[in-house]
Amino acid sequence: MKSMVILISGRGSNMQAMVEAGLPVAAVISNRADAAGLAYAAGRGIATSIVPHRDYATREAFDAALAQAIDGFRPDLVALAGFMRILSDGFVLRYQGRMLNIHPSLLPAFPGLDTHARALAAGVKLHGCTVHFVTAQLDHGPIVMQAAVPVLPRDDEARLAARVLAEEHRIYAQAARWFLEGKLVIESGVVRVKGDPPQQLYAQ
């Protein structure tokens, strides 16, 4: 049976959504011992592991230890869910084609941090989130699925973020399920879903 490992750094709300969607989560791994999501996972009977990044002198040394922890569970998929570490090129290459991330913007718009504030400052009328395969370039890689939400006149950063997060919980679980079911195909850098279900979602 196929399985996945989820990497978190904090509360892991996207991790929780995937667990509650019934996905086969073999383990939850964090770079922080105080990550609230670890307690949630343990409470659900899911294996947890901590690889503290501060224990390693270099990014590469940390990534090697993290890879060892991941590989111990032999997952088919690695999912980044609020994992706040920039990964080395070697680590990304190791899991190429089987590591997903979710980003709180409609990529390629607003890569990096502070996406909701930047969207409001830019005056965009649609904002949202993107599930994509991880590549060495930060917040790039073939796009699996996106969900858009309208930017409303009275929105502030918190209100907009909350609506986007609700969509993150929905599409990340779906994208992970498609991967584990063998439905995702990358052709010339573009992701196709076998059976062609709707891939672009708009939330009122």
C-alpha cells in the first residue's frame, strides 16, 4: 500500500486536513520539537520524528539527516506542509517527482513570504493557493492544482489568509490522493491528471 510522509514546522493544519481526509500517512516529521502538529499526529497513532535543524552545522548535513529519517518510512510521497526550511538542491533531487508543496498564492504570482499582504498591496482581484511539485527553484515546479478566492473590498491580511487556508486544506489532500493513486503525469513540465477531473477551482 502506498504511503506518505509529511514534513511540518508548526501546527500542521494542512497535515491535519490530509489525515482527516483518510490519506495513508506513515509519519509526520518536524525540524522543531515544539511543533504543535506532532501532538496531533501522535494522538492519531501516526509515527512522529524530530530532526532539529539547529543540531547541524550546515544545510546539507541537516538535509542528510532529514532524508535518513524520511527513508526509514519508505514513503511514496513526501509532502511539505508548512515546513519552514529551504531545502538543498541535493535533497530536492533525491525526491524529485515525488515531493509536493502547497504555497499560499496563485503561482507564479507572489512566490516567497508575505503572500497575502503582497496580494492586497498589488490590488489583485483573485488570490489563492497552489499545489506544485518541488524543484530546486523556490516556489516553482510543475503545478498540480490551484484554488482561487475573490479578494473582497473589506479584506485584510487575516481575513484573506483564512479563506485561502480553507482552500489549501481542500486541494492539498486531493492532490496528494491523485499522486498516491498514480493519476499525476508530468509532460513537458505540465501536470496532467488522468481522467481530466477539474484542476482549477474557484471558491465563492
